[in-house]
Amino acid sequence: MPELRKDPIVGRWVIISTERGKRPTSFKMNEKPAVAGGFCPLCPENEDKTPPEVYALRRDGSKPNTPGWTLRVVSNKFPALVIEGSLKKQAEGMYDKMNGIGAHEVIIETARHGSSLCQLNPKAFEDVLWTYRERIVDLQKDVRFRYVLIFKNHGVEAGASLAHSHSQLIALPIIPKLVMEEMEGSKNYYRYKDRCVFCDIVHQELDDKIRVVVENDDFLAITPFASRSPFEIWLLPKKHSSSFVNISPAEYSSLARIFKDVLSRLEAALEDPPYNFTLHTSPFNELINDYYHWHFEIIPTLSKIAGFEIGSGFYINPTPPEEAATFLKEIK
């Protein structure tokens, strides 16, 4: 059984994951992802090599756990947290811990092994985003969970162990520390100015234009003012929206178009760089509020986190976000 253990100094929770310790590739250096032509457990015809699907899109009426799907969601075979059991919160002397209860799922974004997310057609990309919503809505029914983190690792340098395009989600019994810090900062800004800080960022960036990569009627992609790494991009709704699950179907379509555009620009400009993206949204107990604004954060893996960053919490970014935005805007 995995455990969640709390750092008593900074309040950070750490997953001690015994299940992932069983991964056959654990601690191997220079691990390479599966390549086209090799065996891939996420490809059609290999449905028996994954846990049973929990969600799928099938346009041919085929049965679960068989070929015929266009998108498929399965439990992670080597989960960071496990879904069975109770939290069993307890103390160990001065320390706090609980059972590592949660859900860890893999969203197989396409049946085609060689296609990247940005190569999907707009409807297929929209299906991926809608699936994120459907899984969050389903998992928030579980009273043990307080948050679902959606994330994608693209490329081995960004942590992907399989080449087949996929993203992941982890349902957590606690709110991630980084999200809590964002929410607390947003609350403080709202108390002082009676406005959402993210809405003010949107208005400022639309006025300045120097960090805007691309926009449409509903969404804005920017290189944030204090970018942590080269070509970091945030994707935000233009109007206030505290929860990703509360936007309309038309907005998911609009989001798919701009998200695909952004990833395509990164692929073309930086020759398909490894990257991570995460969805930050309001936790289950505050789905509607006036101070927090859901958003995607996309961070290409172009620089290494080393001793200074680890020891200080500072980031060193050698590429000003204004230059990154100008470069990406010129990509057609």
C-alpha cells in the first residue's frame, strides 16, 4: 500500500509509492520509450495488456476492451496511488501520514501509435479535453478525493516511458501544495483589489501584446511575465472561469483549436521538444469562486533543474518571455 507522508516543515505531501517501485524500468538510466514498430501496450489489439478501460470513445459500437476505439482511458498498471481502501489518517510520533489512496489513470489520446497530440484533428483534440472533464466529474463523486491533477509528459526527457501519445490523471485526497499556494495568492490579491489576479493578467497581456503567442475569442496563450523556463506557455480563458469542468461544449471546441495551435508552434519552432503540461483548476470544495482562474501550464524541457534551483526554489530562465513570444508568433 502506498503512503502519503507530510513534510512537517513546509507542509508538502510526498507519495511513498510501493506500487511504482515494481516497475520493470525502475531506476534504469537512459530509458527509451517504445518506438514505432515495436511492441506497444497502448495500441489496438493489445487491450488485454492494459487494465480494463474505465472510459472509451467508440464510433463503431464495438465492445469494451476490444479494438474499435478512438480514445481509451485505463487505470495505470503501475499506479502512484491505489483506489481500494480507506485513508486511515494517523500520526507517527510528530509526523502525519495516511494511506496512499487515489486514482491513477492513463488517457490514450489516439489509436494511432505515431500521432502526437498536436497532430490530431481538432475534433479528436476536443475529445481529449472533453475526456479530461468527464473523468474529473466522475472522480469528484468519490468523497475521499479533493483534487484531480491532469498532466502530460511528452518525450523521454519529460518523463514519458511510452511513445504512444497519452496523458495521465491522478485523483488525490489532498490539494497539491502548488495549487494551494496559487489559490492563497489569488485570495490575497482578491482581498486587496476585489478582482481576480488571473483576469488582471489576461487584461494586462491583451493590452501589452508583447507576451501573447496566440488568441481566439475565448482563450489566450501567453509566455508568463515570470516564466520559469524557456518557452513556458500559459493557456487561460479570457473570461473568468474558476473550474475547468464548468465551461461550455463550444468553449471546449475553441480550447482545442488554440491548444493544438500552441503545441504545433512549439513542435515547429523547437523541433518537437519534450514538454510537460498540467491543468490547474479549483478543487472540488470550491468549484465556483471569484478569485481563482483555471489554466493550463505548458513547460518545454529545454533546461535542467540543478543545484541552485533545487536548493533555493529560484528558477534561472535564459530566454526572456517577450523573445519567446515573438519567436512563436512568427511560426505559421
